[in-house]
Amino acid sequence: MRMQRLLLSIGFVSISLVSPAQSVQWATRVIGFSSEGKSDANGRQYKATQALGHPNKLPQLGASPCAWSPLNPDAPEEWIQVAFERPMRIRQIVVAENVNPGAVVRVIVIDDKGREHPVYQIVNTLPRQNPLLHVMLKDSAITGSQVKVVMNGAVLKGPNQIDAIGISEDTKPVAVGINISKDPPKDIQKENLGKTVNSPGQEVAPVIAPDGKTLYFTRNFNKANIGKADRQDVWYAILDPGTGSEPDRWNEAVNIGAPINNAGDNAISGMAPDGRSAYLINVYKPDGGLSFGISKSTKTKQGWSQPVECRITNNYNLHEKNQLEFCVSADERIMILAVQRKDSEGDRDLYVSQLKPDQTWSEPQWMGPVINSADFESSPFLAADGRSLYFTSGGHPGYGNGDIFMTRRLDDTWTNWSEPENLGPSINTAEWDGYFTIPASGEYAYLSSRANSMGEDDIFRLKLFPAIKPDPVAIISGQVLDTQSKKPVASEIVSDVVDENKEVSRVEYDPETGEYKIILPTQKTYNLTASKEGYFSTTETLDLSKDKRFRDIRRNLYLTPIQAGQKIVMREVLFEQSKFDLLPGANNELDRVVEMLNKYPAMEILIEGHTDNQGAWEPNLKLSEDRVRVVKEYITGKGIPQTRIQTKAWGPSKPIASNETEEKRKLNRRVEFTILKM
């Protein structure tokens, strides 16, 4: 069979993305292979399947578990045959050799009828500088969907690997590169936090509180640590906000003390929005020792509690060093773990675990092949939006021994993610980079780095550029107060999305330990509901639908005691403009009224209806009569006797706000009930 004329391109590999004009197919299926490498893991390191997809190592050179390795690196003939998603008129074949490039001696195309077409053959192999072998088929008429590549390891001694195999209709040599986040500024500066935080020792694993006011981190090689100087302790520093021309600065770091710190290695990996729950590496044993796992400590008036294990179903680990890193979502319902398990690709992969009703955690679920590779994935951080994930990986194209990447969750599952983006050479270095952490504001990121440090690793911060910022959120904080005494009331606060009947968060408010704090993504409208035994639950609407930036909102909630004489506004009982049809969501509050009436069988109430002053008096009075009638019919329809419910329509005669604006008029269009008898 006649060999097609070819051109072999030699040169340095381009560090840029594949041109949008280039149509490249990377192999999607392995048809066969001569042998494949082995590793000490149960995953797919060095397997033939590692030659599928786009390159995982290039443009960096060097051995990688994310590439196919023959079992015997010096064998005279090793081969792999791969298939592509669809047949293509092939003008170019590209073979990515990330180790010892030049070992490929033959390339064969298999057409759609199964016939073999040798398109590249060389007898005397020579080392190449360019790890990309471009086989150019001039005026090719071959349409195929399979390629076979043969290597001769006996000529070029040492390991040989293939990172990827691709085909293209383009005559311009295919370039591979690093998937960098869009439009990174050239002047990104990593700002060292200075001597109040950093020391000649080692500061790593920063965790910034969501409000950005407290920074927790791990310090090593320090005489003030509770254990030995070479044991890790948790420290924290509080931000002193600047005034006028004075910039913000961090106060002197403080050792968090016992029981979080002990004689072993201690570290915080997650912090609740209210600052009262800390998630810790290791399980704290009664004898003072530590074992593999995760613990939680709660802050009280007396200080931090003894850490308690977070029980995770089947949280087995295969790594002999018991390596584990994790983060916890802002609502404390999701935990992302970097851990090695039986179904890992190779080293540590990212898994998700969800909090169950019994307060234990579900078995970790693998987060999919888009994020995970046969190399390691580590130091995950889930931003406050619950969608933007930052992590360190050695299995995606980068600049060093481990780069920081960003990906976004594409749906409500935890297995569908966007292609990871490298944060770029201004953030990533030739060494390992990680421990990215971002406050809810999304303005700055904090991370550990050894470059330009005061000794060992230090903590730095950098300003985020738009492409790598999380989606905007709002921090909602405040107290829950008794409407009569104005004193704080311990209660439960639930937030849900209006019109979606979807709970977003649920927190316990303890007035002895501070305010409640919750984090909500903007561009939606929420209901905030506070509940407490002996009080009528209160709901307030929080409209963030037009907010496209971070907001810090203070919102006190008020609970009314259930007792005779109390008047309560039903804020969720809303009607269409000038109509008496209940809007969706009104049944939630009316059902709470029904529940209260069932709990107190002797209770009688008065329902009163009000309107704004738009329109004539008589129609408004009639409208308020119809509205209270509809409310009464709803309640009696749930089995409450009519004799326990009185009604009164006031029309526009009793406003509680001016009628000058639509926002004020909304307050006047209301339904109230008064407890007449208990």
C-alpha cells in the first residue's frame, strides 16, 4: 500500500490554546494495546485509557500518571490503537509524547472499511525537542476514525509515554496549551500579609471567615505551638479595618489554644458563616491522640468545645499516608474531600459528601472525570456561591508541580462541571500552589506560597479578576427579637427561594453567642422565616433579584408571642393587584395559622383586611372584604370551625405607611389577625 507523503514538524511546543479555527478530535476509545503500565494504586494510572482526550501533561514535559506507559519501557515494539468519535478526512495526526519524545516509529490510519494506511514510518529514531509529533498528510483522501501508534523503546532508552493522540482536517500544525482563565491581568501582585500573620516558620492552609474579618491558618516550626515546635497548630488573626487613608491591617496572630490545638498536628479546613462552627482535620480521641478523619468544634461563651467526629459513611482511605483535605460549603450541608478511595483515578480525587438528617454525612461520591485525573487533586475550596470550586491538581496542564484551577458547577448535581481553568502564571508558580480561600465578598483570595516569603511558606492575598470571581452573594445577619420585650429569642431561621419552594439554608440562632449569619446567592428573592415554640413564625421577603454585586445586609427578625391580644401581620398572604386571588406562597403562612389553631383548640381570632389608597373608597372596601373572606374560607376549608374566626374589612382607612410610593403601598396591602381568646 502506498505511503502518503508527510511532513514532520520539529520545534518547541506552543504554550497556547488550540486555535478556535482548528478542528481537532482527540481519541475517545481504546481499541487495543500491547501492554500498559502499573502503579501501586487501584486507579487507572499509566493505563492505555490515559492516551484518550486532550493532553493532561503537555506543554510541560516529564513522566505523568495521566499518560499511557508501556509495561516495559525498553521493549522494541509497543503499540496502542485508538478510535475517535466520528470519521474524518484526515489531513494531520498529532501524537503527544511527554517523555523521551522521538520513540514513535510508525503511525497507521484505519479507514472506515477497516483497511490500514501507513502514514508515517522511520527506521532510525532520534530524540526530538518538540514533544508533538505532527504527521501531515498532503492531499490525503483517507477518511478514518482509528489510529495505531507504534513505539520502539529499545532505541531511545528510558521511559516512553503518550499523553494524547489527535486527528484534524487542518493543515496548520495543531498546538496544545494551558486552558487559562479569560483575560488575566498582567500586574497581579501577591501581597504578603506581613509580620503580624507570617513568621520565619511556616504558615499554610489559610481559611478566611466568610465575612472576611478573621483569618485562620496553620503554623509550624514555632516555639509558641502547644505541641512540639515542629507540630502544627491553628492560629488566627483579626482584621483591623482601616479608616480614611489608613489601609486595613491584620492584628497580631493568636494561638487558638486547646482543645482545638493539642500535641499533634492541628488544622482548620472550614468555618461556618457565623464563626461558631470550625471543621478540623483529624478525629480527636479521648486519650488526646488523633486519628484519620474530620471533626467539628462549636464556639460557646466558654470557648471552643471538644472536637466531635463528623461521621462519614464508608469514609475508607487507601493512601498509606492517610492524606486528606476538605472544605465545607457556606450552608454547612456539603463537604468536598480530596482523598484516595477504591474508585479513584489514581492519587487523591475530589469527592462530595452531603449532610443527612441524622447529622451524619453520606458516603463520598466521585465528582467525575472532568475534574479528576490519574494524578492528584487536592486542597479544594467551594466559594460562598456554592457553585465555584477552586482546587490544586497535578493532572491538568499547568506551570508547576501542582497548579490552582477553577471550575463551576453546571447543574444541581455535583458531578457536572465546566472544564477546569488554570488561574495563570501570575498566580501559579513552578512549585506546588494551593490552599485558595475567598471571603463572601469575592474581592480577594488568600493562599500559601513560598516565593517571596519571610522564611518557610507564608500567607499572601491577591485581588481577584472578573473571570475567576465567584458569583455574587449577600451575607444576611442580625438578631431575632421578641416584638414585646425586644429581647433576643433563640430560634431557627430558614431561607427559601420565593416561587420555587426550595429551602436554601437552615440555621440555629443562639443570642448568647452572637448574631445569626446566612449567605444567599444574589439575583433571587427569598423568604426568611424565624420559628420558636410559643411564638407565631414570622416571614420576611428579601429581594436580591436586582443585585449583581456582593451585599452585606443587616436584618432583624421579630417573633410575636402567642397570647391573647396579639396582632400579627401575615406578610406572605399576598394578592394580585386589585384582585382577591391568593398569590402562590400564601398557603405557607395560612397553614401556620391553621397549625396554631389546631394546637390551641380554644383560640379565636379576628382577621382584618387592608388596601392602599389607589382607586375609589367603596371598591377598595369591597376588595378588602373579599380578601378576608378568601382567607377565612381557606382556614375553614382545613377543618377550623367558622365560629372561631371573625373578619373585618377596613379598606384604605388604616394605613401603616404612606401611600406615596409603590414600595410603601405594598405595606398597606396587608392581612392581619388578632388573637381574641386563648
